[in-house]
Amino acid sequence: MQANKEQIPLWRQLQATAKVIQSVREGVSGSVAVEAVPPELRPGVQSLAFHAWRNLGRAEALRHQLAKRAPPPEADALLCLALALVWADTGAPYDAFTLVNQCVEAAKKSPDTRAQANFINACLRRFLRERDALVAYTETDLVARWNHPQWWIQRLKKDHPSNWQTLLQAANRQAPMVLRVNALQTTVSRYLEELENCGIHGRAVGPCGIELAKAVPVTHLPGFGTGRVSVQDTAAQMAAPLLLSGLAPKNLHRVLDACAAPGGKTGHLLELGVARVTALDVDAARCERIRQNLTRLGLVADVVAADAAQPDSWWDGTPFDAILLDAPCTASGIVRRHPDVRWLRRETDIAQLSALQRKLLDALWPLLAPGGRLLYCTCSLFLAEGQQQVETFLARNTDALLLPSPGHLIPASPSKPDAVTDNPGEHDGFFYALLQKQSS
């Protein structure tokens, strides 16, 4: 029988969480790092890591005040983790003295940090004595105040001068759990009744979404295993309806979902009545995720493992009626769901990913039939991956027409008048541009 969270010593969870924090600093994604944690530790470690990433800027500023020179990486990760968890009373997962004692115990019990245990103890004890003064001193540090890298803050200030503070605040809030109701099986109103009967409260958001008052395991959701609902943020739910708006889905004989994994948007297209969808992803393992998700939904698509940027290796020459391109990006709009992203990304990633997005657009546009639509979207707030990308594409392709589109969706803001939802609730940051190929 697996040990539950209460039976696992806190120092063990802190040890494992510090390794996760260090892995992200070394370039490993948070989800991969957490997945490597032993199963019995994983829930607690993920919770602690998410809290730490949302407070890591403050923690690093405090560590600099306590020790001008950083200790070895393993010890620094553990010390910064402790400071991230303990610096503010509000929202702290444990009381300060328990955290400090268990952090020192974690240092003593690991060969990687044993030699720095006294140093960590001295830093944390000093912090407890001087907390108010130390926190006040770091308040003028933008990275400490906003818990994002300096370059990220400056980029948002430049791209969104009137909203940058709102964006940073939203990124540090915990995202709600949102469901997409399968229109082939039920309706939003009926499923809300089912949830209420199970003691789960929610409200309708958008045309097919439900925002839960409190997150629950998917196994508690009625009909989840048979595809009655899927977990998908409200902003991501806009993709399929926007691509299909004003069209008869049954008349679309060939629809491509490029960069499709894990298959949420593929499933949504099929739920809305598209008869045939080709789901493409460069990663064969991620293609298996698409198949698994479609099996749960009771739906079928043509799943292809190939590089969307190299159509010669997979395209049969028959044009597509519609293409959905959810392009790889910095994921700067979904930081509230993946708080490690801000510390994982580097400023140079923007240019590299923008080049890939341009390559994908240029490769897929010739595959679209005249009169067909391509929906370009990214879960990014940076203009280089959204508005600027589309502006340069339109300049290169005179046969492309920009149809009414939401553009950049600001998290937790009301939808724009041309968005495809009346009540979006709290949503992730996204960019949408719907392009139509004009006949020559």
C-alpha cells in the first residue's frame, strides 16, 4: 500500500522538490521533472514546486540578501525552496518553524547538501529573525515583486504597456479547472445537473465549457471515462468553434490539425461534426496520447507522426478545406497552469520559436484549398508570436485575408466583442488569427 501524504516526512518531500527546482534551472520542464519523482511523493512535490515557482523571484532576492555568494546548486535549490515557501504567512503550506526545521533535516540527510546544512540553517534562522526588514528591502526588486525573470517583465511592459501588471498578477493565480462538454453526448445544462447530483459545483463558460468551483480528480467526473467531458481551458476551447464559425462542418471533407498533441482540439473538431480530421504531430509518443484521448471520446481521426513543416514527407497532394495550427511557442500565456515555464524559458527562445512558427505557416499555407481557412494560434502573450507574426505573414502572402479574430486574449479579462464566447470566465492567455485563402 502506498504511503499517503500525511505519512511521508516533510523533509523527504522538500528534498525531492528541491531536485525538481534544480532540474528546471538546468533546462528540464517541470512536468518531466515531477514525473521522475517517486509516485508516493509526486502529489506533495508538485504542490510544493508550484508554490515555489510562483514565489521563486522573491526567494532568490532574499537568498541574495542572506548570502551574497550562492552556495552549490543543490544547496541553493533547497534554500530558495524554503524561502519561497516561508517568506509570506499568507498562503504558506506549513508554519515557518516547521518548514525551517524540516528543510535543515532535508539538508542533513542528503549527501549533496550535508556539508551546507549549517549554512542553510543559519540563513533561515536569520530570515526568521529579520523577516520584515528583509522582505521590505526586496520589495523594490521587480523580479522579487512579480516573480518573473527581468527580461519577461520588460517584454510584457513593451508588448502590453497598459496590461502588463494585470498579466503578471494573473500568471501567479491558480487556474480553475475547466471542462469541455462533448456535444455528441450531452449538453452543458444537463451535465451541470449531473455534477450537482455528485456534489460538484460549477458554472457555464463559453458555448461548451464548465468552470468548476473547485478542482476534482477526473475519476470523480461522471462519464469522464466514456468521453462525456474533457479537461480544457476556456481559451483553448475557442479554437474549434472559431475555425468552423459560419461553416457547415459536414461539408469540410479534409481538416488538418497540425501540431495536434495531446489531441484536445482534434477531439473538439470531431465533437462539433467534422467528419474527417488528420491529426499531425512530430512526436510519435505524443501521437499515441492523441489516440488514447480519442479512444476515450469514442472518436476516430487519421493520426500521423510527421513534421508539419515538411509536407513532402506526409502530404498526399489533396488540399485541405481547413487547417488548425496551434504552433509551438513560449507558453507565456499559460504560466498559471505551468508556473515553471517562466524560469525555464530564455529570452532567446522567442526568436527561435518565432522562426519555427513562420516556417510552419509558410509550409502549411500552400496545402490549403482556395477559399479555405487556416486558424493560427499560440498560447503566448508575446507579440512576436502573435500579432507581429500574422502581420508579417499577411505581408508575404497577398492571397491571405484576415477574418474577424480575437487576437491576443488577456487572461481573466472579458472577451472581445468578436470573440466566440459570451461568458469566457477566467481563461489562459492565447492568440488567435483566422486567415482565409482568397481565390486567384
